Amino acid sequence: MTLFSPSLHGADCSPDAGAGQLRELAKKAGEDLDGHGNRVASMVPLILLAAGAFSEKWTLLRFGALLHDIGKSLIPEDILHAPRGLTQSEWVLMQRHTIFGLDILRQMVRDVPQDIADCVLLHHERWDGQGYPTGLAGEAIPLFARIVAIADFIDAVASPRSYKPAVPLTIVRQLINRESGSRFDPALAEATLLIWERLVHARWRADSRPAFTTR
């Protein structure tokens, strides 16, 4: 497959562009990885509202959350589900899932709305500029990508993975507070903590796994 270089330009911003294709991809992507995308998508509108940043394009934020990890479909299974820490070369490949994801969307969808492209490509950027794949910092990171970054972190840390057990949500909440201003936009982190119980409930409702807990 041909990879695109990381780019924030060239995507059509129309929310109606390729809507049917996007819906089909988003439904599948939301269910992949044990429903991770669905759980992330359940939280992002609440964070947006709590931050006082309501946008009429909030549906694109939800699509972006559903699709944010679609690039992991191109990561080899033995790396994606390794029951151990990754080697340096494996971690470099894993980081490219953001680029793979945007490449997949651009190949399968006629016009990718910029807000969705931002969520897929930039959800691992950090407020302090130490993220990937572009090293953007602060408000240079698009708002929707900053919101997906928080919801993605919550569900990833609170969910069991092949290399770790689930972390209790009380600890995840403490981690959000600790990472405010470094990993996360401090205003969004504050808004997240203010509506924590609502987020936990929304995530629980979106989860289809047996014996799911809100603790």
C-alpha cells in the first residue's frame, strides 16, 4: 500500500462528503478492538459540551472518534496484541497507525472531512509537543483531536489489554489530572474531571463486553 506523508491539508471539509462510505467504515471501526471506538465515541460529545466548545460539526467529532484507530488494522497481529512491551522497531511501526489510518480513509472515502482526518492523524499528539506523528503542541493541535486524545486515553488505560490488566477508573481519573498541561489540554482535562461520572456512565452504556464495570 502507498503511504501518505503526514499532512493536515487537502481534505474536503464538507460534512456530507462520502457520508455513506464514512458511516459504513465508522460502524465497523467502532466495533473493532473490542469496541474501543464505540466507547471513545460515547465520551467525546460530553467533553466537547463540558468545555463550552459546542460545535454544529459535533457529528464529525463522533465519526473521528469511531475511526481514530482504523489504521491499527494494518498493524501485524503479533505486534498489536503482543503480551509484552514492544521493541523499539515495533513501537515505531505501531506509531504509524495514525498515518495508516488517514491513508485508509483517503483510499476508501471520496472526500475525507478535515475534522475526521485530524482525529485519525493527530489523536496521539500531546499538549507539550512530545507526541506523534507531527510533534504539534498546544492549540496548534486541532480541538477535536485533543478531545479524542483524552477519551482514547481513558478507555485504553481502563480496558484490559494483552500486555496489562485494566486500570481502575479511580486511578485513571488521577492520571488525567496528573497529565493535565503535559499530555492533555488543561482546559479539556479540567472539563473531563468535572463530568467524570457522566463519562463513566456513557462509556458503560456503549460497552458490549461481559462483566463490564464502572469502578
